Amino acid sequence: MSDRHVLIDGDTVEYSGFAPANVIVQPGTLKGSGPGTIDDKPICVDGDQGSAKVENVSYSLPSYESGSGTLEIVTLAPDQTASKTRTGKKPVLLVGSECIAQFTVETPASGPDGPAPKIKYPGIAVFKTNNNKFRGV
């Protein structure tokens, strides 16, 4: 059973994966925009996952020196958006399972034969919440 806890402002996103790129992952932070609050923090609603983007993240590849890029969530899992629980007419975000993330190269790593390709590497992300009381449906 997936975690149905409601996400709130300040909760984090942990990124992982992105092989063969060795990404020095950093957590993202959610900014809630819902009118409802939990412990005086705005509730996160569908669309707020975009606020967890992390820019200027270092990475490297075999035979290449470091470059940088951006970590972001691409697609939520179906269990990360409430089907009934809403605030401000928008579905609330839930911890759920894993969502699809990506690392987008902005400054390519440099190697002996020139820069690495400027591409996107798929990965995953999971939500971590400070809300241990309220669950959504």
C-alpha cells in the first residue's frame, strides 16, 4: 500500500538514478501553493512538483570531467495525486511511490575529444514529508 500522507510546503524530493551519468544529487524542496494548511504550512497541490527543480547540479561521465545540469520531476505516479482530497479545487499531492525524474545537462562535461552530449538522463524521485498526521484519498 502506498503512502497517502499529504505533502506540505518545505517537504523534500530525493532524486536518484541517472546512469551512466554520475550526478551529485541534491534534494529538491516543495513549495506548497494550496490555500489549505497543515501546521501553518500550505498544502502542496498538483503542479507544485515543479517547485522541486534543482539547478546547477554537478555531474560527470566516464572519461569526462564535471559539467552541470538540472534535476526535475517529469511525471508523477498515479498514487501521488489524490483522487478525492482537494484544496482550492485542485487535487493534493501525496507521498505515494516513485515518480519519474530526469537530469538535463546544461553545461556539458568536458573530455579528451570535446564536450559530452547535451542530453537528458532518466531517473527516479521520491517524496519525503514532515506531515505524519493527515492522509489524502
